[in-house]
Amino acid sequence: MSKEEIGFEDKLDSAKEILETLMKPDITLEDSVKAYEKGMKELTQAQKILEEAEIKITEIKAT
């Protein structure tokens, strides 16, 4: 599966896994920052997928 084919649900699952990592008490500051950056990237991509779906739905309704 290429990056373009990864769906909304997969992005959310990935973000949840990252959140679990961030909640670990023994995580280092450096690892926390890396995980946070990755999590924000996943959520941004999920938001983009959601916005694209909203545009498609709006176009379908308009026809």
C-alpha cells in the first residue's frame, strides 16, 4: 500500500498509537518530540482526507 492509499482510519489508528507512546512515563524528551511531530503529521493528513471527502460530497449534492 503506497502512502497515497493510506486511508483516514489508518491515519487515526497511527495517531492513537503515537498518543499511547507519548503517554509512556519512560519516554525521553527527544522521543516525545519526534512522536509528537509524527502524530501531528498523521492528524494533518487525516484532516486533508476528510476535507477532500467533504468536497466530493458537496460536488455530488450539487449535481
